[in-house]
Amino acid sequence: MQMKWTIVWSLTLISGIVGCQQSSTPAAGNASSERPAVDGSAYLLPSEPEGAKDVIAVREAAADGEEVLVVGRIGGSENPWIDGRAAFSIVDNSLKACSDIPGDTCAKPWDYCCETPALPSSTALIKVVDQSGELVGADARELLNVQELSTVVVRGKAERDESGNLTVLATGVYVAKK
């Protein structure tokens, strides 16, 4: 009988220790507490470049491999980020986020749920790439100090898929001041 209680007590003690250790670790999905700070200065443009075109215009005109300058707001879904990577989606400035609509109390206005029919043809995926063309392995929110609905001007190369979707391989990003 004493052996049984020793096992039960040992398991309880181990569970308590493991539980305490787990509760003191950072919350999953909190990128800032999981990784060291990243210097994004190499990817940030110091001033707003002139001549940027809206997402819709670039989607319609840019050829695969063409250098582009596109402006938009971060959003387009409940989670416009690729966690742990310097990638996110932007939406054409002509669309209204829910927070731009008086009286709308949407909890996630960056999902543009009021613009559902126009959304697919009004978005672009932005991938911040290094000098060798590889996707930067740091969360875009930390790398560029951006959040949902931030307005960005992106310089990079257009990449098209067979469905006509636009990805911009970004070499520079200007974050508009709020």
C-alpha cells in the first residue's frame, strides 16, 4: 500500500513541477517572447518612395519578375501574417476596413469582412527577402514594427502564380506614420 501512495505522490509532484514550468514559459504565438529582437533596418526604407501604385493596379499590370512599388494596408483575413516569417498580406486602399465604416464594431476590422466580393482581386502577399532572395526568418511584426491596418509602401519584384495571384518579393518597405 505504501508503494502505491509513493507512486501517486511522485506523479503528483512531477505533474506540479511540469505544470509550473509550463506556466512560466511564454505563451504560444507571442513572437516577441519566443525569439530575440531582430534588426529590420536593412529592410526599412527611410522615406516614402514616390510613384507607388495601389494593389489592384499592380495586380492588373505587373508582369512576373517586374520591379514594382505597391501601397496597401496590412490585412485581408483574420490573420494576415505568416507566423515567424517576414510575410503578410496587404489590401488595396480603395477597400474599407470595418473600422472605416461608422458604427461598425467588428472585433477584427483588418479582415475586411464587409468587402468580401472585392477582396480576392484586391490583395497581394508580401514576402520580405534577403539579398539572396530568401524569405527572412523573422516575424514581420517585429522586423518592420507593423501591425494590422498599417499602411506600407513595398518595393520589390512581382511574382505571379498560375491563378494570377500576386506576391511581391520585397527588398524594401516603408511604413507610413499613423
